[in-house]
Amino acid sequence: MESLLIPLFPLSIVVFPGEELKLHIFEPRYKQLIHDCKRDELKFGIPPYIEGKSLRIGTELQLKEIKKVYEDGKMDIIATGTGWFEIVEFYRILQGKLYPGGTVIKNRWDNESDIVMNARLVELIEELYTIMKITNVPVPSPSSFKTYMLGHKLGLNIDQEMHLLTLEDEVSKLQYLINHLENLIPMLIETENLRRKAEMNGHFQNILPPGL
């Protein structure tokens, strides 16, 4: 695969291809990065850098809109994930710039979904949200569902999110999330049952004796 040099914006988040990201830009180096991307129509990358984890993978993003520019030069921007990559070499400062960059290899990303798997995942998400009493997160219909829409709202830890990022097709991502929720939901149900039993402790209970 061909390698290329792109601007990098390390952040303590995972961004999924397809996801829309809103950022407030305030550091001079990243204000320069955004200006360069707009002027030269460049894409940039966000490699997750969390708790000292090495910069090895990242998400490619396209600047969609500079929503607002403040008097001091700070900006609110909207960008969209367009793919993911592996980092061959990371540069703390690109030559002649203030911001980092990296030589990366772009990987395959297939966004073709599966309606049957979508329906199963949506069913599991609705069950999860019922157990957790989550009512403020809309769940898309199976016909329009994509994993990036709720990938951050399904109880994945950072390592699981990074693994999800590296799956090259939507069907694999669907299967991964289905497996995750099929394992997670029974544990949550058991935890909820234990909580209810604990709440009963100390209460007067009307329990019928056996009919001996």
C-alpha cells in the first residue's frame, strides 16, 4: 500500500469513519493546521493518544465547515471521518509547521451494511437502553443504522473502541458490537437483579410458607 504524509491532531478520543466531529480549536499549532487544511484542501488525521498509549492508528478526517471564528482566532469546526490509517512514522513537528504530522498507510473501509444484522443490533441497543433507563439517546431504524452513529454509546472501553476502528468493513463492526452486547446485557440483568435483592434486605416481607 502507498504511504502518504498528512497533518496529525492527536486527541484523547477515538473517531470512527463516517462520524461527524465538532471541535473547538484554540492552540496556535492546530489553528494553523485547520487553516492549512482549508486553504490547501487537505485531510488531517486524529490518532488516539490515551493514557500514554502509542500513536499507531488514527482516523482520517475531512474539514467540513469552520462554524465560527472568534476575535482571538479560536475556531469551532465540523469535520467528518473518511477512513482510517496506520502510522508508519510520527513527527512531533512537521518541517516548517507548528503542528505534528505522520507518514501513514490508509486502510480499507467498507461502509456496506447488512439489514438483518442492523435489526439485531438495534434490538440489542434498545434492550440495553431499557435496562440502563437511557431515554435521551435516539436509536436509528435498522434501515439507516451505521455503527459509527452509536459506537461511543454502547459501553465499549477505549481498547474496544480502538479495535472497532481497525475493523475494515461494516459487517465486521456489526458482528463485533452484537457479540459485545450479547455478552454485556446478561451481566447487566444479573447486576440489576442483585441490586433489587439488596434493596429488599431489611424490609418486612410477605412470604407464604409452604403448605405442609
